Amino acid sequence: MNERLSVEACLPKEREQALLVGRAWLPLVDGPALVALRDDGVYDVSKVAPTASALFELDDPLAAIRAADRCPRVASIAETLANSAWNRRDSGGPWFLAPCDLQAIKASGVTFVSSMLERVIEEQARGDPARAESVRRAIVAVIGDDLARVRPGSPDAARLKDALIAEGAWSQYLEVGIGPDAEIFTKSQPMSAVGVGAEIGIHPKSQWNNPEPEIVLVVNSRGRTVGATLGNDVNLRDFEGRSALLLGKAKDNNASCAIGPFIRLFDDTFTIDDIRRCVLSMRVDGPEGFVLEGASSMAMISRDPLDLVGQAIGANHQYPDGLVLFLGTMFAPTQDRLKPGEGFTHVVGDLVTVATPKLGALVNRVNRSDRIPPWAFGAGALMRNLAGRGLLR
């Protein structure tokens, strides 16, 4: 883990141009601080805004961070990254947290054709990994594997729906994959996401699960997308495959949502177009030497990222503290690991790396949700801590 938490590995390749903000735990104040990364270190910018949510509510958060001066230096970036390893957090130094705080944590699902087909397979296999391969062959034989040409909500999509219903092959996942309405759900609770270096959690009863490498957009309460970061939307394929009504249990578990390492603010060097064409890489290194690699190209997404934002926030649904939105993934691993024909699943000790050059790398270690320290610092604790430090007004 420690060698993966380096400046070179975790920061964007063009870090001299990138304006990066995040959050760090400061042992001296027994609480978190909004921080900005500069060439010579990590700086506490709490005087600009006490929370990440408040920063993005400013008219021009970019200008506010650039203009901030006389901010206290917390530590070097390298030191803070090293302290962020799950087994190094008792060192007495600061470590990085998930870069969001009071924002709602939302996710859009079934936004890529390849993962859409895997969701259909999960449903038909009823969460049994041993049945997945035979179901995969049967489903592809009926609907094919080239749905990328179908624009969600279009007349062509409606005609395909009618044809699939006639074949008995329609699915709730196809409904949100090619229908007019995107799947938007609550991934986790505000303040519950873990950051770079932390352990991510798998429900102890799950036997079939996988990482989901995703871009995460940062959106303020007015619906303006102000930046982006990386996320791992851990997925329990057996839970969700048994019933879509288990989505909440499949998604929202202790430490099952990782976001980070930092939010890169949109500016002249980094825009939503960079998100539209970026490629995410994903790597799992198992404790037994197993290696899984994959990629997810945003060029293959079925719905435009800003369309997904528009379906997440608007006249029907407001978020006064803003939101962060997972954009979905095309990564659905099928490589066998434990038994032939059963595909991939996590084991305790896996190291998961989600990376893309313009956003850096998010690195986490897998453990069971009931073995990871429980989430104990929520919105109430944050408000009390900030009030005690004189940062609320």
C-alpha cells in the first residue's frame, strides 16, 4: 500500500496546472479541514470555507482558492499521503479524507452497455455466480452485445423495447439503460465516504462482488458542475442479483464508498470535455498474487455526463448542500478467480487502484465492512468541531 501512495502515483500527471482541493484529518484539532494542494505542501484553507460543500456554493470557488493567502501549511503532500494508508493513521500526522463532506452522495447506474448486460445477467442468474456464464451466453444470443448504437429514450430504443418484451427478454436494467429515465440512486450518506489509502468494505455475507471504477462529478446546490474526482462504487453482485430491492443493502455499507484522492476544479486546463473523453484504468492486486486489470472509457457512456446531472438535480429534487454524482462504469469483471466459471470476486487484502491521468489515482484496501472501524464522525460531529474552532459564523 505505502509505495502506491506517492505524489507521482496519486496526483494528476499535469499537477502543476491542476487546482486540487480536498479534506484532511488534523490530529491537532481532532477534526477535518478543507485543504488545497500547492507545490510545496498541503494548506489549510478553512478561512475560505469551513467545508467542501460551502466552498462550492461560492460564486467563484476557483478564484477564492487562488486568492487565499497566509493559510497555514499542514504538511508536505508526500507526508500526508503516507499517513493516509489505513495502517498508518496513528502516526500523529495529518491524513487525507474523502474530499466531499455535507454533499449528498448519488450514483447513476447502468450507463454503459457492457455493464448493463452484466446487470441483466446478475438478474437472470439470481445472484448465483456459477450460473453467470451460461446465462451470459443465452442473453447475448437474444439481444446481442451491440446496444451502444441505441440512444436512450429514442424511438429506436422504444422499438427495441417492444421487440425484447415480445422475446421475453426485457429487464428492469434495460429499462434504465436504454429508456428515457436514468437510474439515479443514493450510494451512501453524507460524510460516510472513505478517502485515499483507507479500507473499503464488502458485506460479510457477500460471496460475489467487485469494484466499480467511476468518475465522480461535484455539483453545487444550483446544479452547476464545478469539478471532478474518482470513485469506487463497490458492488455486491449476489445481493443485487437476487433482487433489485436489495440495492440499498448492496450499495450502502460501512466504508463501501471510496472517493478521492482530490477534487480537481474545472478551469481553462480542465473541463467537462476532458471528462467526456477520459479513460479510467482499474487494477486489483490480490494478496495471493492474483492481478486483474481493466479500463472504462467515458467515450462509451450511453448518456452525457451533464444529462445525468440534470436527471439528478432539478425542479423535482434539490440538494441544498450540493451533491457528488458517480457516473457509472463499463467495468464488470468476468475473469475467473476462485473457481472456474464463477468469475471475479474480492478477497480480503485486495489492493484496488482507480486512476486516470488528469485526476490521479484512488487506492484502497479491501476488508469486510464489519471489520473496518465503524463510521462515527457525521454531520453533527463536524458542526460541533467547526464551532469549537470558531469556523462557523
